[in-house]
Amino acid sequence: MHKVLLFPIAMWLRLLVLYWSLAWGEVAGAVVEPVRYNLTILTHLAGGGARHRYEGIVSIDLAVKKATRKFHLSAFDMKLFLHKTWLVRWASGKRINVIAMKRKAISNSEVLLKVKDNLNAGETYTLHMFFAGELKSSQRNGYFSGHYDRTPQVFYALTRLEPDYAHTVFPCFDLAEFRTPFNVTLVHHEKFVALSNMPAIRETPHSEMADFVWTTFMQSPPMATYQVMWALHQLEKVATGHTASGEKVNVWARPQMKEKLAQVANMTPSLLSSFESLFGYPLRRDPDWGGKLDHLVLPDYTEVDSGKGLLVYGEDEVVDSRLQDMLAEQLARQWLGVMVATSDLDRSYVRDGINYYLAIQLAAMRNNTGHNMTRLLESRLGIMFYDSLPETKALSKSQSPSNKMFRKHKIVLITHMLKTAFGDKIFFGGLRGFFESYANTSASVDQLLEEWQRAARRRYQLPVAVVLSTLMDTWLTQPGYPMLTVRRDDLNDKVTITQNRYQQNDMDVNAKECWWLPVMYITASQKLAQVEWMGCQNKKKDELTLTKVVNASEWLLLNVDAAVPVRVLYDLQGWRLIADALSTQFTQIPELSRVQLVDDALGMAWVGQMHYNITVNVIKYLANETSVLVWEQALIHLEKLQSVMQMSTGYRVFKLFMHKLIEPTFNVTLQLLKTNPKSKESQEKKAWGKSLPAIMYRLACQYEVKECLADAQEKFKAAMGQKSVSSIPEGVQEMVLCKGIHHGVEDDWLMVRNMFFEAKEDDEEKAILLNSLSCTTEYWAMQKLFRWSLDRKKVPKALTLGLLAALMRTYLGYYMGHQFLTDNIGQILSRFSTNELQFILKPFVNAVTTKEELATLKSFLQTKLPSSMTSSINSMLDPATKTLIWRKFLYFDLLNAIRNNVK
């Protein structure tokens, strides 16, 4: 019955939309088209009874394309005034009154204007409109206000118009394809500094409003409405610089940020120059382009925005470990986002992901590291877990702000897939062709894909049957990612590859999801990667068959260098040959491919899709592994196993297995630390915060290798004697302090506590000192740490999650943590945002070990969490559910595998 009614209802809706379109006049652009905006905004911010509101006048020059007496534009959530709305005909200077103004019934943001006299085709008119609105404070889009400090409060006001919020601030033709010059003038109290896309050309006192001034900005080059930015603030100029071509760089922030931000003024020109080299396409430098770039660094601001001439971000972004990456990502938008505007704003997340990937590539170029795989592997790790959950949504449907990072990182992996399949020349050549074709206009994602497609086909790197827009759609419009199943038929000398959506829960082999992707493979005798493409011909999943590519005794490896976000499941013979190759000479398989092998083997075994007997046979070679990247990936899975095994009687067997993996490399590590204790890690290793010696030292102490415990105690005593951790090598400080406190006395804990309070708030050492305090065995000390986690005077907000995770990993913290959560849930809910709550609750979820604990926690969260979060409780508790399933069904599988494979 419902299916029968579905078609008529859909048709009725289409007819209704068509009727309104005809009744209200033709679409903007078919009748009139904007050619220039003159925008004046008067802002009342923290001043008297008119605080937090604004009023303005917009004058829009219109080219009339078709004679008419009515047209519509966009305006929402503001007051419009019929008696203050009129047009002026350029040819005669005649004023033409607007006689009617009406909002659409269906789309409240569309306003129909009816004019007294006919507008002539081919002529130009200027539309003048007065308007007024309220500054938003509860949301971070449109034109909004914020504040920092408490006594007194310091206010600011910002615009954030992307993707389609311009019409909530001023009346306009809010379509991405319209790019016009903007003349912006801000009227504001003199205590505020006004910024916009273009440099200010004059500031004059207001003749009628005391202490108010007019700030007039230079006319902008053609921009889309969503690209317009302005800000009012009370910060100081703490740093300045110039680009190679003379553009001025200004950094605005609180005085206490001056030292941290000194490098920004120099880093910005350097990054812009590097991007020009990477793209082979310079930015505009003519006088009309503006010649300035302002950085506005706000306290307590969590968004990151950038556009023509202006970057806005929060003080929390000014951290050495991520500052350059953040700036590079935002500066990449000067090409892909400003110079070429986004015409399909519903796909702006694709542009954001590509820009982040370009920032990664820039870091690789500047550091001479090939490509910066640490960041790519971080992206891959999160996506491979989250995107395999059953409730995951397609990128095109993941509209929630909480999914913003997920969308960006998945696009990073998709972009890397294309670059790896095509090669650097094609990838950057296609990007350069895109800039050449669409500079100073708007373009879509499909148009960028067309440029890459043309570049790839010119070099015969893309079959005619593969259309990149179709390929991209398979990754954007359906959730998840594929698992490639590889079956060898050595008798007939062929290999068959099929795909199905990978899910942590039960896999459905009949699922309809299908992806277009490159299949890159190597063999023991063919080390140059070969590329084949598989996808969905006639809406059916392809079955890729490779013939005469590998001998029966040779290993075959798919997805070379983890180029594509997929899992690969080999048959028993395939895994055996790979495991033998790793055990014999692991370096014959590329490093990044070893990362994927370890990740796949441990990840698929955890959810029961691969026997632990196979997995242990694959990973036992780790005893000889020297790659930081491989060990980092292995650690994530091994620590998950350790957290479950340590609460079981089989922990001794697991610990002996870990000793066999650790001890060979650790013995070398210990000698290295003794002979060169102050050695510095490479930049690539620092990106993950650890070197290989640090990883092995941490593991050896964690699993109580005697030599490590003795060495840690020796280093701890020396540090306590000096009242400083500077004598402990970087990368092992937290483990040394942890073991020292665990086996030490009360005075040791108090000394480390004092060192924590004396450390600078932004110093990485502060987090190390704090987390090490959680290793105490004293109840009173543990109680203090739990209380401190909610005390901003004791523990900065940025360190709260790390402290709670460290506390819940300990035996004492495990037993105290749930009572702490019950007693303090009110404070936690009041101090943290909805997004932050998910991270704060994560350590408590990970500590669940029984069905009863899970049921109690679920009931508690359903009762206490706000209604906006109750729908995500099951997803939040999924890791705990998976752990219980693993304990019930896979615990003995792992123990038996260890006994069978390790003698």
C-alpha cells in the first residue's frame, strides 16, 4: 500500500515545486544577475541597549537579462523594509520603487520583489535595500558574536558564510556561480579593529555616533557571496611579515601569545612559496588582488576558517606539533577554494579533504620524506575502524558537524588512492590544468576529476571504461569500504579477486555495495607494482581474474603500500606464503605493505573474520621488525589485546608471547639508549611522538622485562636526585616515571606532582608528568587525580582526556573510575560539549569487562546524558560490546594460536 502511494506523492511534490517556480518568476540569473555589491554594516556589539545587533544597507548592481517587473533574491532571519527598498536605473538615474515584497511559502529564505516599472533587458540597475538582524551567539555561522575572559568580558564578532549562510546576514543572490566584486564598509565602535578580505583604505569618525568610526575596505576581486569575510576584534598585532612578492602578513592575538606566534608571520610566506612550487601555478599578485593576509587568533574559539586575505582560528591550534599542518591546509584553500571557488557547495567537504591531503604532500616535499605516511596512516587507522561499523553513513549523507573530521580524512585516503594509481606527474599536472582552466571562476568536484582523467588518459594510466566521476560517486554515496578476497588457483595459474563491503559485524556476501578502485599488486619476482581496475559493470560487482602473474611457490601481495582504503583477505596458501616471506626476510615486502598486513591480520582476527592461528603466524616476525610505522600499527591492536588479557588467567601466556616479540629488538635498544641517551629522533618519527627505541622500551617495561624495569628504576632515581626529567631520554620519560612511582614511595609522587605544577601549561612535559602520576598504588593519590581532572586550576582542559585514560588503565583506577563517573556526571555534563563528552566517556567504556558492567553503564548513560546524545549511546558502547564478544568467542582461539606457533 505504501509503495503504491510513493510515486504519486513524489510526483505531487515535483509539481508543487514547479508551480511555485512559475508563480514566483524565473530563477535568479535567468532574469537578473548581480555584477557588484556595495555593503555597509553597522554593528552594535556590547554597547548599551542595542548590543549584539546589526543593521545595514546593500546596494547591488544588477544586469537585467530578460525584461521583467519581478525577481527574487535570498534573505533569511532578518528584517527587511519595503519603504527602504528601491532601484535606480543607470541609463536615466530614475528611481523605481519596489511595491511589494513577499516571502515564498515553501522556501522562507526566498523573497520576491515586485517593482513599479518594467526593468529593461540589457540595462543595468542598482538595487538598494536596508535590513537589520541579530548577532547570533549560540551558533558559529552567519554573523555571530563571541567573547572571552570574564572580568571584563571581551567581545568580538565574525562572519562564517560558507557554505550558504550569506543570505542569513544580508540580502543577496546566494548562488556559488555568481562571482562579483564587493565593496565592504564596517561601522563600529572605535575600540574594535575591523578586518575583511581586503586591506582597509581609510578609517573616518562617524559624524552622528560618538566613538564610532567608518572602516572602508578596498574593492575585492570577484568573489562568491560565501567567500566574503569580516571581523571586529580587540586583539593586538603581535607579528608581521611579508611574502616574497611583498604581500603583508599580520598576526592578531593576545599579547601573551606573541612568542608562540612569532613563527607564523615567517611560516606563512614560506608555505605559500612552497605551494607555488608544488602546484607550478602562482597566486595573483596584481594590485587589485589586495596584497595582505591577516591571521586572527581568538581565545576559546574552536573553528578554523580561511578565505581571501583572512584566516581565523583559535589559540588551541597554536601547538608546535600541528601548527604548520593547520596553516598549510588553510593556505592550500587560496588555490582550491579562493582562486577556484567551489560551485557545488554540497561537496565542499571533498575540497576540504583534498586540501588537507595537499598539506600532507607539502610537508613531505619540505622535509624530503617522499610522502608523509605518518599522517596518512593516522587517517587510515581511524577510517578503517569507524567506517566498518554498521551504522556508518555515506559521506554525502554525513551532514552532522561531528562527522566533519571523518569526511575529511576519508577524502584524504581517496585522494591518495588516485595519486598513487596515477603517479605524481599526472596528479599535479591535472591539478595545474584545473587551475589554468578555472582560475578566478567557480568549478565543481567533477570538473577537477575531469582534469585528472584527461591527464591520466594522455599517459595511458586510466582505461576508457573507468570514469573518475563514477568512481568518486561509489566512494561518496555509499558507506564503508571494500574487503578484497583473494583466491589462488595454482593448478590453473590464475588468481580471482572479489569485493564485498567490510563490516566488523557479520559480513553479507550478497550486499549490493560496490566500489571502483585500482588493484595494485606485486609478487616475489615482480617488485614493480602492476595496476588493474575493478568496479561495477552493469550495476554488478566485477570479479577480477589475473592469469599467469605468480608462480605456485611465490607470495602475491595486493594493495601495495596501503594505497587504497581496503582490507585484503588472502586464502590459507596466500597467508602462509606471506608469513614465510616475512619470517625469512621481512624487507622483501615494502614497509607500508607490512603496515597493512599487520593491521589486516590483527584487525580481522579481533572481529572473528580470520583465525588467530593465521594471525599469530603472520605477526611473529615482529621480533625482527625495525619499522616505527609497522610497530605503531601493531601497538594499537596489541594494547587492545593486553587490556583484555590482563584481566584473565591467560595473561601469563600472552605476556610470554610478547616477550618473544620484544626482547630481540629491546636488547639493541637498551644499548643504544646507554651509549647515546640524548639522541634526537627524525622529524618523521617525531610526528608519531615516538622512536623505535622508545616503543620497545615502553613495551619491555609494560610487560615487565627485568632489564627494562631495572634500567627504568636507575633513570628514575637519577631524575629525582636532580629534581628534573631532563636526564631521561625523550620518548621514554612517561614510562620511566610511571615505573618509578609505581615502585617508589610517597615522596617520589609528591616530587613529580610539584614538577607538574611548575611546568608550563603548553609544555609537552606537563602531560607526561601528569599521566605518570596515575601509576600510583595509593588510594588517596588516585582520588586526588580523579578530582583534579575536573579542576581547571589544577589540570588544563586539553589534558583531561589523557589523564582519565591513564587512570582507567590502572587496576586501582579501574575500580575507582565508575564511582567517580556516577558521583560527578553533573559536573562533566556542564563542563564539556557534546563532542567532547564522547571522548571523555571513552576511557570508562574501554574499562568494561562484563555484561553486567555494560548493562549498568548503558542504563546510567541513557538516564543521565542529554537527549541529543542518547541516539549515539549504542555506537559509543560498541567497543565494549566487541570486547565482551571477543572474550566469549575468541579468547581461547588466541591462547591456542600462541601455544601452536610459539615454541
